[in-house]
Amino acid sequence: MKHLSILVPDEQTTMSTIACIVGTFQVFTEANNYLERKGKSAIFRIELVGATKSNFLNNKILSIKHHITINEIAKTNIIIIPPSLIRSYEKATKNNKLLIDWIAEKYKEGAELASMCAGVFMLASTELLAGKTCSTHWSLSEDFRELYPDINLQTDKLITDENGIYTNGGAYSFLHLLMYLVEKFYDRQTAIHCAKYFQIDLDRNLQAEFTIFNGHKKHNDEVILHAQKFLEENYRDKISIEKLSTDLGTGRRNFDRRFIKATGLSPIDYLQRIKIEVAKKMFETTRKTVNEVMYEVGYNDTKAFREVFSRVTGLSPLVYKSKYNKESASFI
């Protein structure tokens, strides 16, 4: 039988830490039970794992006591890393540094790793994500990019899977990561059963529709900050990126390079994100048609607007409007 470790930090925790620990234990326990009811063997021995014997998670509302400590585990096959307040190795508490070191050690021995929401900061603290792709809650993207600029953060993605390391987006989207892992380590039928049992949508792969785009501004490039401000204030107009770069005293190629380095997006992509964010708010709060919204955010080509909107949000303008504005759904 394989071994599944669910980490239980005893410090720097939040209510989301508890939710992910409990949710993971429930889902994998049900996956095991489902197989056993069919006369098959359970896949995982599931254990809550802490740093030491004497400390356990207690956030004054709920408490969780782990089954076993890291020193008592010779081998584990997958480690689940719940969200926490850990942002870097240097700022982690003594016990959480023990967990971070243990994660890195077990990965090198063959264990796979799965972080949930803000748990990606703890994962990044191991330095195992260098040069890899990951996701997290969209609201944490600026903080993450500031701390870990060499990691390819993709907050539009709901789940990433690379070299035995899995990450997922924000909040309760960890349930979708669990369905992904159940299908991968058990089978499709077990995943379908768990999805029905816990009422979770299968096969979701984007969290883009939930993202609120604010633009990454925690950087020190004053030229790019001026460019961002200009794009955000003039998105309705026909903007020449070539002219903008010239006006800011830099060549186009150098401007694009600096813009991507500072924000994670090209100037064109950044402008499109601004337009689509404004369009989303209009769809949510008004009865304006797709064409009316399209013109207001500076698009003249219906096909182009729909393609960009769908690429950014994962939904068509009509579907987004009907989903997030029930009052106006009948007027679409």
C-alpha cells in the first residue's frame, strides 16, 4: 500500500489550512472505501503528519492532532501541502522549517508533492519550483512574483502538473485538485464516484473566470509603472505600444522585455486584461449587450473581442453574462 502524507503545520496556520487538511482526508478516505466496497484493496494509507510529537494545530477555534511525525516516516509517496501563512523559508517558524526541509528531502527520494492555494509558498521555499510552473490564488500573485521571480506563476490555471509536483489555484478549488489526484492515483471511475459523493465538478482546468485583474505593480521599474498607469487610464483609445515606448524614452524591444519582466505580461496582453476586466464588470452589473460592452472597452471587431474574452476568462461573453448577472440574463 502506498503512503499519503497530509502535512499539519502547528504554527502560521489559517482556517483554510484546516479546510484543506480535512477535505483531503475525507476525499482520499472515501476513495479507499469505494475500492474496498468493490472488493479491491485501498491505494493509500493516509496519515496526518506533523513536525514534532508535542505540538499540534490549534487556532483557538478548531484543533487538529497529527497521526505521526516526519521522523517516524521512512517513505511516503505523495505529500499534500495545505495553505498557511508561510511566505518564505526565512520567515517560517522552527517547526515549519523542519517540514520544508522534509518536503525537499522526500521529493529527492521519489515522493510527489501537491500544494493547495497559498501552500505554494511553502513549496517554493524548498527551491524545488525553480524554473517550473505553478498556480495559486490570484490575489496572492503579486506577493508570490515579488518573492519568487524565477518561478513561472500561471494563476489562470486551476491545476499544474510538472515532474511530480502539483499545484492548484485559490480557496476551495483544492477540491478540483483532489479529483485530479484521485483519477491519477486510483482511476476515472473512482474520481467520478468521489465527484458525485462530494458534489464537485470534474475536469475543470481554469480559474480565470474568478480572477480580478489588478496588474502587478510591486516592482521598481518607474518607466513600466508609468506605462501601466497610461494603459489603465486610456484603454478605450487606440493605443500604439510603439509610440508609448518612444514617449517613455525606450526602444520597443527593450520596453517589451522590461514590461514582461516587471508584470509577467507583454504590453499587449496587459492592455487586453484591462479591457476584459472592465468588460466583466459591465456584464456583471448592467444590461448592456455584448456589442455595447465591446465598443465601450475599445474593441471594434466582435470576433476579436469574443476570442480575447474567452481566452482570458475561459468563458464566452454571453456565458459569462448569463452566469454572473441573473437579472439581465433574459435580455441577452
